[in-house]
Amino acid sequence: MSVAPTVSSLSPRELAERLAGPGLYLRTGPFVNHIASSVASVAAGIGTMYADYPIADSEFADFHLRFERSTGLRRWWRPQARFNHDGVMPFAPVPYEHGYAMFEWMLNWCVSGRAHEYLMIHAAVLEKDGCAAILPAPSGSGKSTLCAALAHCGWRLLSDELTLIRLADGMIAPLPRPISLKNDSIDIMRGYLDAPVFSPPVEYTMKGKIAHLKPPADSIARAAETARPAWIIFPQYAAGESAVLAPMGRARAFMQLADNAFNFSLLGAAGFEALGDLIDRSDAFTFRYSVLDEATAIFAGLTPRQP
């Protein structure tokens, strides 16, 4: 069986020309994205952050995304970039230099709004020895910082933002993509990791300063390998505190997961059953940490329950 070419097989000029012309069919986990763009930062970001991702070998796509420079006065005065999805512009334009950050947000938006063959939870998820740890948490909890550290110390990145639980069998489908880091977390991970690759930081977004961290190549190469859920861990960064992992009641874990699920109500009975099965198969904990080495050491000691 032939191996699909990756984005790195295209020169920067070839990539820019394809994006500006017929578009690029990019595979991310179980999805194919048809991407067209005349925005320079989108082409540069895809070329760097998605270098190891396969180019799909067909012209079928789950999502059709177009990123363009705004026309009229906004082409020259305070330039803007705009997003078009299947011929519709669902969001207001953003500053032109935010183009790549918008690209990442829109990929998340497409999946969370359409992929209802999965129970979708707003959570990072990582795998080790076939078992997955799900990390649901709101923005500002330290979830992505912890996820980035774990993804570079023995855990396989399945996703930074979207945990996809298959309704058919309860397994987790990987969706490894660049990890979104904000504000102080960017400098923390620059100092913590060995030669990390970041997208250029952008300032003054709705979430502050944003940069994306390129995921490990092994996580991308194994994007077709599912994992079984084993742990549900609600992380919270707490400055100056020692790392503490504490058991959590199942009822509380169920309710908090339901609050973090994008489509729990939409799926009705199927969503309730999928979430209940996830709780039954996993051990639930709260987790407070401040020092990444302490946090990763505790995760290294996790032992899965026998299936």
C-alpha cells in the first residue's frame, strides 16, 4: 500500500499556490479538510505546523474552509482576514495577522459543530500503553500546558481540545493537532521543552497572546490508532501548591463531563449512554499542580483498571 504524501513534500511556493488555487486536502485524524487560502500566515502555519500530516488522496472532504484577505478599505487600512465555510461567513473578520490562529479555531468549530457520530468533550486527551487519560477543564486551568508537557514525555497526544468518543464502541478516536498555548504558558513551554516548534505568537486575541506548539511526529503518524478510556482527570493549576491527585465521585464526574460535552444534549439517549459507559470504564480524579515535573511524575504512576 502506498504512503500518502505529507505537507512537507510541497515547497513553500507549491503549498501557497495550491492553497490559493484548487486548495489543499489535508487529513487530520478521521477528517479530511479542504482548505483554500490567500492569507500568508495560514500558508506559513500549515507549512510548519502540519508538515508531517498526510495530504488526502481524494477530493472528498468533511469540511470546506476558505480564508481570504478582506476587500475594500480593509484590504489596506487595518487589514483583516475572513473565514468562509461552505459559502457562508459565520464569523466576523479578524486582524490579518491573526489568520493562522483563526484557522485553528475554525477547524475546532467545524468538528464540534458537525461530527455527531462521536460524543465530543472539550478536553485534552493523551494515551499510554493503549489507555487514555481525558483532561476536561475550562480555559485558564493549565490543561493545555499540562497536555504539552505530557505529550513530550512518553504520552501520545490524541487531542488538545476535542476528545472524540465513538458511539459505536466507546473507543477514543485521535485528532492530534497543534497545541494551543496562551500568555505565560508559551514561555513556560519554551523553557521546559527541548527545541519546541511554535507558530509566531499573536497578541490581542479574545484569549490574549496565542501560539501553537507543533505536536510530536509519532502522534501524527499514529492518528488512526484508537485508545480505550482509562482515566478522567480534571486538572487545575494552583501556583505554589504540591501536585495532588484525589479520587472523584462518579456522579460528580458525570455531571462535570456533561457540562464539558459539546453535543451531550443533542445526542439524547445515545449521548447519555455513551457518557455513562465512559464513566463506568474510567477512574475519575481531580488534580491540582504547579510544577510540571511533579505533575508528569504522578501521571507516570497511573495504573489502569483491568477492562
